[in-house]
Amino acid sequence: MVDWTAGSRNQLWNSSSIYRLLVVILVFVCVTQVNSFKHDKTKDSVNCSGLRTCTKCAENPSCSWSLQRQTCVNTTRRPELLMVNIHAHCPQFTIVDSFVYKMHLPFTYKVKVSNDVSGFVKYLSKSNITCSLRGVTYNGTVSEVEDTINCESISNDNLEFDKQRLMIYHYSIAFDGVPLRIDDGVNNYFTVYNSHYCDISNKTKHCVACSWDSELNTFYYKRCSVANMCTGLFEYYDSRNATAFADTTTDDRYNEDTAALLPKSGPPSGACPDMTIQSVEPLTAPWSGGVTLVITIKNHDVLSESRKVTITVAGRDCVYPKTVNGETISCTVGPPKPDDLATGPVHVEYGPLQLTSSQMFQFVYPEPTALSPTCGPISGGTLLHITGHSLDAGSTATVSVGPSNVPCELVARYEDRVLCMTGPADRPASGAVTIVFDKFLRRKVGVNSNTAPSFKPVQFVYAGDPVLDANQPFSGIASGGTYIPVRGRHLACVSNATLYVDDPDGLRHYAGCAVRNDTFMECWSPALDPPRSLTPGAPAPLLNFGFRVRFADHTLDLSPQPDFPGYRLYADPAFTDFETDGRNVTINGRHLDRGYQPSVDLAIRLRNVKGTPCTVISTQRRQIVCVRPPSSPTDGDVREIYVTVGRELARTVKKKKNNTDKRFKDGPLGVFEVFLVIVGILTGVCFMSLLAVAVYVVWNNKCDIRRYL
């Protein structure tokens, strides 16, 4: 009996195993993705601990703001109570009354709490509230009904307000010893006005104020124009430790006597919309300066009133500042300095306040990129052409060559090129060409920027006069185009090199050369008429020859050494036919090994110009032997080969004619040839059979006649 249940259980077990395996794989993939996400998140996260307000902290997905500790921490899976990680959930703190008249003292500093999504006011109501003013700590309370934090009333005895038009005071609040961080630091300050001078409707007219943070400090700045009826010309600048709660800083109103003692600072770009650099035009200028910039600044008229304005562009002074209108100022970029930067922001200083542009300004530096020629004689006198852009920058320019800084006399200077004449050098050498602008900016000639790590300057070579080496013969064939190696010294500076040979009639024939390095160049033989009446065994005729080159902007003839005074002209190789044993190919002819370099000039191909190459293994006066490659069909019938010698001589050589017997010996018969043999044999057999039948018939007839007789 068959147990069907066992089979069902086995099938069920297999399905369950598959499901378990899929679950394991899914969990593994999820864990891997989570770890990858954590890794990417950690890699791209910011330093949360350096963010001091809820708004700045919660803008970053990896950060959360602890309302209890008033610090920014990394976001965790199990957030604490009163933790904010969404920008829109940050509570806002706003001072209820930012000013008071002296006659209305005492004053109660009161902060309104709004957008309390997390119930922070309720938490504060159960905390110990303290307020700090001018180094003195006062008690405070929390009103859950009004959602406010109220500090103890302050009288004039604590403020020491006398006959000034106004004074600004800094308040700070803490709960259970934890300083309360307010997003807009302006709400930490309040102003006391002397009622005799001020009308409430004019207290903020023609004024600008802002608060910002740096890495260690917090700053508050306020300035009012003389047109403000409450303040007159007024400026207040406050800098304090960002981590300290106790308010020990007194009134830091700016004046000329204390200006040098106050640290210069300014809001980051976009932090204070009411006093910011809105635009800079243009954003580039030549390195030499002299360009007029137009800078648009919000409330420039208030910030610049009755004071000197200082402007720097990428660290360089921008001189002759001039106010164009209430929000526009112009200046002229000054001359360069040795420590100038190529790129940087624009800074505008108003006393202790420094505004920084969000746009980056760039100086266009002179860039010499190409040099021609790249070599010349040690005697000097080579006219160098240096090309590039902005080469007319600066007031002066000097050019030097090589490691010894050989002077190159300046001939002309334009925006895109510089011309100079090299001076004499002590010995052959090579080195970069350097242009010095205004006595301190050094720029080497090269393709890439002088500051790039991959920069390689173009080398100029001071070379001696070119000379040919001894013990080297020169020869060629009548058709020309054969390879002639030439060795010598100081050839690197040679250009337009040619080999010339004078025929017996005095006519000069030329062929080209290519310089490979300082000691070697390659030439090709010129075409000449074949030598006349050359008797067998007689040496090839010697012809006058030499090398004409361009060196140091003039033409120079290089004569061979006395040990080989002439150019030997050989007749062209004459190919008659070739033979093959199936593997080796032997070419027959005359003058087959003279006047050329077989390893370079000689090439043999089977059948035609596109045929299989045949490797040359031997060259003799009357024979050339080459080997067919293993890949070529050994049973193929090669009837022609294509031979080239140099660049000009090319010949098609026919196979040597042999008798039929030898043709059969040369190799196995072809299919067609076998067919002909078989047909011949069958024809012979048929013929012999018919002949035998005919003989038999005739003989039989004769026998019959004799019988009857």
C-alpha cells in the first residue's frame, strides 16, 4: 500500500523550507540595506553639537534639538522627551516689549513663547527660572495662561541709565541652570530711551539691527542714522561667549577710541537680510587690478554714515571707495601683492562690522601655455614666441630661461603672446621658461595651471652646434626611398632636416629626414638615375652629399666626417623569378643585397600586395630566401609574389617555369589533374580493347576463308 500522507508531508516540508529560506534572505537584504543607509547617513551627517539653536539644528535630518538640555544631538531611534527633529515644531521666543522709556522704569523683561507643539511651557512652569542682566541674577516665573516667561522687574538703580539718549541691555534666561537658546538673538536685548528725545513712532526709523553666531561667540549689532529722532547717529556692537550664561558684558557701544579693541565680525551670508551684500559686479578682474567694482549693499547709507568704509577683494585692497546711492558703492581693485589669493569673497568693513559676499570673486592670472621654438644654440639669439592669455598683465615683465635663469631680452608683449631673445648660456642645458610679472609673480610656461599638481612646464634646450658621428656609411638605390640611419650630437634642436645628393651632372636631389632625439635621426635616400656603365665587380660610384637643416632660425649644412666622404649609389635590385619547395621561397636576381637595409626596407608578400607576408631569412647578391608562415596553405600554388624595397621600389615576381615531370614532383596532384589521369587511363584501356577486338575479328575471318578453301 502506498503511503500518500508521507508524500504530502514531504511536499509540505519542502514548501516550508523554501519559505523559511526566502524569509532569511529577505531579512538579510533588509539588514544590509539598513546598514548601508546608516553608513551613508553617517558619512553625510553634520556636526550636530555645533548648532546652537533649535531652528538650525532641526533643519538637518540627522540632528534633533533637546528642549530639556538646549543642545543639538544626533537623531536616535529612541528620542528623549521634549525632542524636536522637525524645523516647523521649534518653539519661538519673542520679547514682548523691546524698549522702555526712562520715566516708565522699573522694567519687566517678558518673553512670549509661541508654536509650543511639544508642551515646553508646561515643562518650564515646573522649572527654576533665573534671569541675568549686567552680571546680576534675578528670579523669574512662567505664565501658562499667557505662555510667557517673566523676569523680575528692574529699576534704574540696576540699569544706571543717566542722561544718554538711549542704552541697550542684554538679558539672558535659564531654567534649572540650562541657558535658554533663542533663535533670533535680537530678542535678548532691550532698549531704554530718554523720553525727552524720543517719539515712539520714530524709534526704529533709519535703523538696522541683527544678531548672529560664530563658532565661539554670539554677536549683536545695531546702528541708526542721524536722521533717527530718537537716537541720532548711534551704534552698538556686542560680542559675548556663546556658552556662558552669566551676563558679564557691559554696554559696548562702538566709538573710534575703542574700535581697535573690538573683534571684527559679521553675519554669515543670508543671516541678516537688512544688512547684506546683495551683488558684486563684475566677479572677475585681471590680476594686475585697475577694474572698478560696483557693490550693492542693503542699508549701505545707514552703515556708512560718517565713517570710513574699507573694501577688500579676495584679500586685496579695493581703493577709492565711493558711495553711488543709498545701497550702492564702487571701488577700484588695487595693485597685486605677493600674498594675494586667486579667488575669494568681497569684504566690506563698517567699523567693527564686516560684511561678506556670498559670491566669490576671481582674479584672472596670466597663463603662458606654449613655447616656440623649444631649443636653440648656447650662443643665444633665439627669438622665443610665448603664447597664452592675459600676458599683458602687470606693469613690468621679465623672462628667464633654464635653471641658470639666463635672461631673455623682452622684445614685445601683448595680451596673447610675449616675444623675447635668448641670451648666451655657459653650457648645453635644458629648463623651464619663466615670466616674472611686477617683480614677484612667477609663471612658468606650461599647458596646465601653474598651481595644478600635474603641471609640467615646457622645457627649452640650450644645445651645441649639431655634428655627425664618424664611422657611418651612407648609401642608397637608384629608386630612392630606402632607410638611412644617421647618428650625431645636438640634433634635438634641428628642424626641417633633409638629405641631399648631387648626381654626376651636378643636379641636387633631396629626401626628407626625421629627428628622433638628440643623437639620432632617420633619413630616406633620394631618387637618382641608375649608375651608367657599371662594370661587374666595380664599386658603386661615390657622389657628393650632405644634410641641410634648420637650426637657430637659419639654414645649416652638416657635412659627413672625412672617413666616408661620399654617398654610394647602387643599382636597383633586379628580380628575375622565384622557386619554392612548399615552405621556403627563393627569389633569384641581381644586386639583391646592396644599397638598402633588409631588416627595414625589404618586404615580401605572397601573390599580391595584400597577400601573406613571407619572413626574410637570407639576402645574398643573387638570391633572397624567405619562409612562408605556418598559417599559409602549403599546398597552394603560388605563382606570383610581391616585393618592395624601401618606399619607392615595388615589383611583382613570377614563378620560375619548370617541365611537367618536375611539376608533379613538386607536390601532390590536384583534383583536376587526378581526373585527367583517370580519363586518360580509361581512354587507353578502351582503345586497346577495341584494337584487340578488331584484330580478333580479322584473324577469325581469315581462318574461315582458309577452311572453305
